[in-house]
Amino acid sequence: STHEYKLNFKKSKEMCLSYIQDAMLQKQWKRAAEFLTFYIESLEKDFSTEYMGPSEMIWRIGTEILCHHSHSSMKEFNSFIEQMKTLGVKRYLKVCLEHAFHLLCNGLIDEAYQNLSLAESWRFGEQTAIQDKEMKLIQAYRGLLDYYSWCKQKNVLLQHGQNGFEDLSVEQEMHGCFRKAAMNLKEIIKIPGVWDLFVKCYVDLLEFYGDHNEAHQVLNEYAYNSKFPANPNAHVYLYQFLKRHGESKKSLISALKILHDIVPSHELMIDFNIMLQKSKKRKKRRLGLEVIFAALDYAGWKENVKAWSCLARQVKQIVISEKHLDWIKQEWNSRKDWWPAFHFSRYLAKRNWQENESLSYEKALVAGILLGKDCKYFKYVSHQGCKAQVKRFRILKKFVNKHSPVYLRMSG
Amino acid sequence: RDFNERCAQCSEVNWGLTDGGRFYCRSCHNVTERTREVVNTDFISNTRIQTISKGLRKQEKNDGGCEWYVCEGFQLVLKKQAEALEALGVCPQMKDEILCNFWRRYLQKTKQAYCNRPAGETVKALSVCDSSTDVDSEPERPSLLHLLSLSESEGDLQTDCSFASSISKVSESTSVCSGSVDGSLYLMKNRKEKLRMTMPMTLSFCYMALLWLREPMTLSDLLRFVEEGHIPYLNVFQHFPEKMKLYGLDLKIFCVESWPVYEEVYNKMLELAAFLDLPRFPDITDSCFLHPDMLCMKYLMEANLPDELHNWTCRVVKKICIGEADFLTLVPGNKSKRNVKYDVLAAAVIVVVLKLLFLLDDQYEWLLSDFAEERNKNNKEGGPYFEFKKWYKVIKCSLDVKQKKLDEERAKYLWRCEKPLFYSAKKKSKVLKRRQMVVNLQNQFGKLSGSVQPAEKPNPSSFQLSWSEENTDGSCFHGHSLKGILQEKCGLLTAMNPDYWLCTVKLCNEKLCGHLAHYREVDFPQSYHFVLRLFSFLLRIQPSYIHDEVCVVEHKLFNKKLCKKPKYNTGLRK
């Protein structure tokens, strides 16, 4: 007969594990280590039928404890990890990879490189094929470290170059690193994923050696290949590359378009808006207005003078030309319920005026046009500005007064 | 001595033992020729075990081991346990005479030794397998997986499968699968017999011997000593001599992965006693430790309750006639009588007395305590009156601390020992490597544990909680008086509490559902649960087990009232 409360090996170890977890959550590392000592013998009954067996538990818990415990050293950690590597063949590469990360976090770059190289040469029957993904990662990170060496050597060369020295051996080594790095980085970015760091480094290498085509292609792939997860950074990298190489406005704009769709609050939206405003195409200018309004929907932009000045300029320009007032109306429609409280409250008027005159100026212009000359914000700021005898506020006041019918037309 | 068969010559039952270990009739000096085996309690590697069909056994095998039978292994285990008990203060008679004879009797009854045909048939079957001529008559060899699944002990499917697959290619004699000669046979053949020897059963043997001698050790004490490590159980095979190699199927037999449960050990003991045709055990009288009066006294002390309560427990015991020798003494095979678990019974009696005096309905006991407190203020002479509230606070505090400590210790059990186990020779190196790694890791993290780890076993003690009257903080209640909650009526002191509630109106049929009652904590008052929890801790058994016994005691106590009135609500007046 089975008694549910019978204390057996399995239950006893489960209890032990819960004590370990409690201790870890409370950062009591000594206590966690103590209970781990008693948990370790479950390795002798490790059958890996569960999702996470004892050997993986011990690896993960042991790593945490050794990271945080005040008395543990790098040497101890390394010896522990070496034992963990022998525990589970199926996990070997994962452990190697995490070991390398740990070494990097502790600044032991050479050791990390050695570990990664060693792991790269590992072969174990069909496991090698099964752990293919981890292997690719290992190669990628080793490639990254090669890139890092390359950078160092490049800097050395540049310095020597400045001092008038030439160093053939360093140059050769540098090229060697380049080859190694390029090979590995190229491989990993073929696989759909988020590889920002790898992409940047690879592109850097390509640009240095003058292979702009390849670089462009890589960035295009990274940004536009639908198999890859949507990644705002991909578009940023592409845009920056295009800008560096003096590409046409058209291509720059198309690069930023998707970024606007994914992240309307991105800091590049200002650049985007400026480009769009200047465009001759109506659609682009229309888009520009949309872009800048969308950016200012976000709290992080509330006090950004540049953004407000962009909006102010564009709105002012539209009002003066008396063309496309409907654009403003369209944009304002979905915002008129909440923007007043969000941007143009009396409190904000006071604060903006006190803290940042330029900000209050730009905002007042926008407020005056969107909400009319009688709105709280405009009234307060323009009054204050005129009182302080700042010239531009007088001009502002006149301008808004002159174009107040516009507001009436809009709000109607 | 305890051998009840009639002598073939003179029909008397008067047996003694020769030096050679055979039974002889004292009346006519007829020596039984039946016993051919000599199994000493000391395992000497020169001993040759002869069976009729097998012949001399080989001395040495390749790995320096020798042949040994499973029952020899168990014999060693029992010997070690008996020695440990002796070290705890049990009289030597237990080891040298009682346990010994019980064991021999068992061997005889199960036809493993001391009889005409020890497992001869199956041994023959083995040798038949080897020869190729008797292919037709060859009995079907059970697959190893089948063998493994027959074993009752909980196993790990993975190990079993991996073991079976590694061995399946072996077509030699089955002794390769185990260090013992008859490991596989043991598992296969004896399945049908319910009394195949197992590790928990060794404790049943021990308890039976203790009971026969009426030693002052209850079953819960015994099991607690086992868990605390004072009596070898968990890795007892460590003490097997070098030559007795243990592997393969032996692991299924001798390795335990769980602590024995009270009910299991107890029930097996009853079965065993009946199986061995033992006569009525020596009487349990009121001077015995196991008598309810004595045990109640002990538990009252341990539970820090007033000595005066003992009068009440004795009254209850007397009233329901559970102090009679006939009731208390074990008569093996007597199915009409319910057998007595002395420790649980004593605890149940105390619980009933507490219910009688304090009601324990989560209200009355507190009111009564306040009342006693009031009376205590005016109480100048004599000892203080017992206040339930104070007692509760003190006990709860201690109990929580002890329970927490016990829980932590249980989480820290180390199940493995230095002597590594492996299912087959192939696995040996892997197992050893694992062991080495485990030891390394234990050392590494042990150093990070901070304080030194003294592997202290608590000193074996009969008492888990102790209270001293010398403590000035008033935390000892032994000397407190019950007067605070009693009243005088007709010159007698009776309880102020007029009510009582039954734990259950009707007892279940034990044969149907295995229990007499079903305990759920939420159905009962918290004070009642607290008291159960206290004894549950002391006896290391589940509260429901005590609850069952409480129900039985109550039903005996209120028997008349229960029989008279068929309709009942669960409260009644005494």
C-alpha cells in the first residue's frame, strides 16, 4: 500500500529543493549552499525524465550561489563549471556558452576566448548535430571576440600610423582576425533572430575593408526579411549606414518609414520630420505632420524643444499658406480630447514658462493655432512673454491674433 | 522453546536447542534430523551451507566475493539491529534468544532453512536451464523486467529498464544479475507468499521481539530511533562483510528509499506472529511500561500536562476495561480481537480526557482558562491552578520550533552512503565517477555553508520534549493543580464541563475502507487539531491515526449511551 505521506527519497529531495529556493529568494547564500550540499546526492539518481532534472538544477542553483556568495572565487567557479560540463552531454554546449558569458562579465576575455574555442572543437556523435544552434552561437561569440581583437589591433595601427610607425605583423594579425570574425558573424546573421551586436560588428568590418555592397545587403536583409522578427534597431542601422554613405533622401525616408510604424516615439522621428517637411512631394509633407504629431503623443517628448519647434514650424507654414488646413484638422481630431490636458494645461504653462522659455514659445504657438487665442496656455505664456518684453512673444501674439479665424474654421 | 510441534516420538511439546542449532525433545531426547543447515548469527566465510540438492557451494568467485543467500543478508541486518537495540539498553536476551529464535522459526516456516527441502525445486530449475538437452522441459525464464516489477519496493523505471537492457544479452545463470545466489529467485518465487522478507519487515521482527520481552520501547519509539539513525536501516548493507558482494537485484531487496511507516510495520508484525504460530505473548500487566497507565504517565509528562490528569486517564482506562491483561496482550492469529497499539492508545486516552475536562470546542477551554486565571489570583496556598491558555502558548511555541527543526532535518537527509551501489559491473565505473563528483561538490558547497557542519546525531532519548520544574519561568505545568477547573459535587471533584462532543457518531468498517474514521482538519475545532498535532509529533504518526483511536475510545466510553439512543446529535451530556 502506498501512503501519501510516506517520506521517501523523492519527497525528501523536493523538500530540500524548496528550502534552497526560499533561501535564494531571500539572498541567504550560506543557507542556500548548506541545503544544496544535501541536495547534490540526487545526481546519483538522475534519470532525466522530468523537464528539469537534478543535474540542471544543480548547475543553475550552484551558479547563482557561486555568483553571489561572498567567499566564492573565480577559480572555484571555474572548477564547478568544469564538473557541470561532464554531467550532461545534452547540455554541454549550453554550459560552455554560459560559462563564457560569465567569464566575459568578469573581464576575463582571454579565458572566455579559450573556452569558446575549446567548445567549438567539441564533437560527440549525433549530439553535435542536435546542439547545432548552440554551436552556432558559440562560433558567433568567438567571432565577436575576434572582432574585438581586430578593433584593438586597428587602434594600435592607427596610433602607430600617427607616430609614423609601420607594423606589418600587427597588420597581418589584424587581417587574420578580420577573416575569422567575418566568417563566423556572417553565419549567425543568416539565421532569423535578433543579432544587433553581431550585425553592427560585421557591418563595421565590411565598411572598413570597403565592401559597401555587402554591408548594404546585410542590413537590408536584417531589416526587411520577413523571417526575421520585427526589430526597430535594424532600421536604425540601415538608416545610419545610408546616411553615412550619402544616399538619397528618398532612400533615407523609406528606411525610416517602417521605423515610424514600429516605434512612433523613436528619437529619429525628428530627423524624419525635418526631411519630410522639406520634401517637394505633398504626400511626404503630409506624412511629416503625422510623424511629428505621433511623436508628441508620448510623454517622453513633452519637454522636447526640438520636437515642438518642428511641429510649430510646420503648423505655422500651413497656416500662412492657407493650404492643407484639413491636414491639421485631421491630426487634431483624435487629439483634441486629451492633448489640452496633456500639453496645454495652465499648470504646464506656468512651469514651462519658468523652466524653459523656448519650449513655452514653441508650445504657445501650437496651442494658439490649435486651441485659439483664448486658450489657457497661450494666454498665460503670451502675457508673460509680453510682460517680460521678449520680442518674439509680441510677434507671436500678433500672429495668432491675425490667424484666429483659422482656429474657428478648424474647430467647426 | 517456542516451537510448538509435537515430538514425533513422544508427542510432547518440550523442545530445547542443541549446540548445533537443532531442536531436540527434552522428554525423550529425540533430535530432529530435519535441520541440516547451520546458519550462525556471525557470518564466517568458511561456513559451508549445504542444501540437499545443491551440494557444497563454491568459496571464491572471480571478484573475491563468495556465494551468499538473501536470507543470510537479512540475518546480518537483524543482527546489527539487535546489537543497536542492546546498545540502547534493551536486554541482551533479545538478541541472543528471542530474535534469534523468531528468525530461525521464520526460516523454517518459509522453508529456507532448518527443514527438509529448502527451496530445492527452484534451484533445480536453474541448473536445468544451463543444459541444452532439456530444452522442452525448461521452465520459461521470466524476463528481467518482469522480475523487477514483481518487487514491491518502489523502483525507478529508468534504472530498471536500463538495467534490464544491459543484462538481457546475458544468457548464463541468473546469479550474474545479483551478488546473492538467489536474488532473482527470491523476487520471483516468493511473490505469492505474503511474508517474503523485506527491509521493513526486519523492524517488524525487532518490534515483535521487544514486545515479547515487554521492553520499555514502543513501536513509535523504535521507528523514531530508526529515523534518527540509532538503529541501522537505511544503508545497513554497508556492514556486510567485503566478501558479500551486493549488486543487481540485491539492490531491490536490501536498499530502501523510504522510511518505514508505522501501520506497515505494525500490520506486518501481526501477520508474522500469526504465521510463525506463536502462542499468546507474555501478559501486559499494569506494571509494564506498555500498559496504558504507564504510557499515559510518560506522555503526560512529555506533553507538559499536570500530573493530576493521570488520575483521570486511569479512570478512563478502568472504565473501558483497556487495562486488562486479556485486552492488552497479543494473541497471534486471533482475528476477533482488535489488536492494541499501545502508544496510540495512550495518546488517545489523554486526548479524550482533555476533551472531557476542557471540551476543546474552540470556546469553552478559553473561557475555562480565564476562569482558572481568576481563581488563581486568590489562590495563595499550594501550587497554581492549571490554565489552558498558558499551557497552549508554551507548547505551541516549543512545538513549532521542534517541528520546524524536524522538517529541516528531513530535508537534509542523506540517503546515499560511501559504499556505492550498482546494478551491474558495466555500470560500476560510471557509478563510482558519479559518487566522486557528488563528494567533490558536497565539499565545495559545504565550505560555503558557513558554520561548521557537525554531523551530530541527537543522543537517543526516550523523551523528545522535557520540562523541568526548576525553571523559574513557569513553563513547567507538571505540578499544576486541576482544582481551577473542577468543582465539588457531593464531596467529589468533578469536571465543570458538562458537555462532550463525539468525533464521530458511527465508526467506519475498517475492512471496507481501511480506517475507522476519516479525519479532515477543517471539520474539527482547532484546539482539537492542536492536541492531535502535538501527539502526532511525539509519536511521528499522522494525526488521523490518533483520531481513529480517539473515536474507538470514545465509543467504548459512551457505549451505553450510544446503544440506547439511536438518534444523535454530536453533543451529549455525560
